[in-house]
Amino acid sequence: MVDIYPFKAMMFNTVTGSNDISQLVSPPYDVISPAQKENLKKLSKNNIVNLILPDEENSIDRYISAAKKLNKWIKSNVLTFDDTECFYIFEESFLEKGRWKSFNAFIGLNKIEEYESLKVLRHEYTLSKPKEDRLNLLRQTGTNFGLIYTLYDDKEKKIQKILDNVMQHKPLYDFKPEYDAGIRFKIWKIGDTSKINLIVNFMKDINILIADGHHRYETSRLFMHEVKEMRRQNKVKSKKLVINSIGKEIFPEEAALTLFVNFRQENIKILPTYRMIKFENSVNYNDIKSRLKKYFTVNDYSEIFQEEYTTQFQSGSDKKNRLLNNIMDYINKSKIKGIHSFCFILAHDGIIIADLNKKITDIYGKLSRQDEIFENLDVRILHKLIIDNLFSDLNTIQIDYTHSINELADRINEDDKYDMGVILNAPDISDVEYLSSAGKVMPQKSTYFYPKPCSGLLMYKMDLQD
């Protein structure tokens, strides 16, 4: 059901030894903090962060600046292009509790589809601000620097057998990035036409789910329509990308750089995304407890753990670490028991732990199977039942997100920008896959797939001519 293509990847030129790939790649743009951005720039003047999170230079718009830098790097051979059309095997290893774990996938181009076709499934709504940011960068550079992370079902291991065979050989890359010694990347090339065609033909029978990269996919879709209109007005020459190995021709903007991951691998995880909330009206501890009691069993932190606490704790202190570990242990155990538990950290006021004590069907009435699964997602309960219902008159004016419970605790207690932090569990991959197939779209920032691939290892530069 999906059309995929091999491509000639743009990559950093490391042959001369002047560029160390471990110093050139970065995390995906949307998880890079301002401090990490500066650290990445210090690793190398050619680190990819200079292109994916560009700065304004000499009063030149930052997106135009990125395009100028990209062209300079290509002309000076900092960046080079593969000479053959390939799929690329990607393996990422990561440390977890002292043990190395890994998953593998392949990288290629995916034909951009409208969501209504149900060939490419989404599970989250996108945010307008980051979408506009990525679209501006794509307009100026015509390049996919990062990967759209997708999941597919290879139950019979038809593709996996091909990947396993190629992975017996020496990889093109094998390194730990300087930004994180706890992960490791390997890359192999699949250039054999027969193997390429086997993969292409297998993928025609399945659909794919966007796991991470909704903004990148949506940006590519919008860009495709923009260029199509420019072609109609003769503002762009109609030069097609010829893919000889599979006998296809497409316009360059009709495809996007994609990571294809078989979701049946055990080391793929969804981590929760925590919320930091600001309300228009004042918030106090006793009022929040009272509101939650309509549907939840509500307890103070000290009532559950028999330990006094203070909301004023030093960042990184043993007391803070113990408190956060206690909370996470409680939330995780609740999920195993089938209980929907939430932790509310109120700025300078207290910590509340709430367990849903009613069935969703008792609250909303009889539901279809897919609606019942959807309404039972913790992220859905938070947004619909708690924020939009119980807290509706508090008037939510801002919600920000973090994947770090330590960052959440620090910012809630040290930054007057927020009134409340919310800790919750992530959805299961099986539920995400089922609901996406049924056309259900989750709230923004519902999932955080881990581990993340890097940006800048393999890139797709479109040949668009004005």
C-alpha cells in the first residue's frame, strides 16, 4: 500500500579524515535544548545543528542562512552524495540499566500520501508553530535533514531476513555520537537491485504508521503541494527524479526521507510526555483535590509514601531523586494493575496523586470498542476528563511538554511560568497502532518513541530548479 524508493543519500564526507561523524550528527531538532545546541556547535563548525536549528547571520534570515551554509558545504565537499541508489540499514544500540539493547530498520524515500488514503497513518495532531518553522527551512534548503520514524509489520520477517543478511558485512558507519555516549549507530548499504526490488514489492502490501516525525511529514506534504502549484505556474522546472533501479520516475518533492521500523522488535518503547500547565485563574492545592474527587481517589504524596516532603528541593538532591523515583514507581505499578494514575505537582503548594476510580463507560456511557480504547488512554483522560472538564473554568492558557521528570520538577518549582506539572503513563504501541488504523488521532505530544535516531547521518537533497 505504500510506495518506497531507494535514493542517493547526501552525507558528510568523512573519507579524508577531516570530519569525524561522531561530532557531526545531532539529536532530532525538536529535542535539542538551547544549551545542547551550543554544545553541539562546539563539537564541530560543521555539526548538522547549524542547518537544522540555524541562527541569523549578518542580518540574514536564519532559513536563508541555512541554505547558504548548505550550498557552501556541498561546494566545498563537506557534504557529498552517494553514487548509487540504495536503501540503508540503520541500527541503533542504547544502554539501559547497564545493558546494551538495539533495534534495526531501513532508510529510504516514502511517497507522500494524503491521510485519507490510509496508506500512511498518523496518531497525533501537529502544532502550527513547529510546522511553520520546518516548512520555512524546507522551502529554503529543499532538504530532509532528519528522519520520519515509521512503523510497519514484518510478521513473516520477509524484509528482516534481507537486513540480517546484509548486516553480516562490515558497516559503512559504526560510532557513538559525541552528544551521547549511551547510544551507538551503525549503517549498511543495500545496493543490490534484486534486494531493493524485494523490499519495494513487500512494502506495497502494507501501510505504515508515523511513530515520530508528524511535523516533518506534514511539512513535506504541504511543501509538495506548494511546489506542485509552482510547477503549474511554471515557476519551477518539471524535472523528475529518475530511479533507475526500480524503473520509476517521481518529482523530488513527492517523497520524504523515512526510517522504516518493524514494530515487532522488543526494544522499541514509548515513553510518556509530561505536561507543564499555566492557568488564567489562580490554582490552589485544596481546590484541585476537591475537583479531582469527582472521579478519582485522591491522596497527598505523604499519605501514600509515609514521608514528609517539601516542594522546595535542590535540583539533583538525594531527597528530590527519591521523591521522583517514588512517584514513577507508583505510576508504573498502577499501569500494570490497569489503574489510571496521575501525579499533579503544584508550584510551591504540594503533590497530589489521583487514581481514576470509575470506569470510562460509567462516565461516558456505552462506547464502541475503538472509542473505549481511545477514551481509556491516559493522555486522553488528562485532556478531556481533567483539563477540559474538571479544570475547565480555570482557563488553560498554556501547555508545554517535557520528556524528563527531573526537568518537570525543576521548572514547576523554580519557574513562575507554570502552575502545575502532570506526570502520566504512555500509551501502548498496540493501542497506538490499532487506533491509527481506525482513523483515531490522539492529542498533541501523546507519544515519545525511544530511542531516537540522529539527524545528519543520511540526508535527502531534492533537485528543484527555479
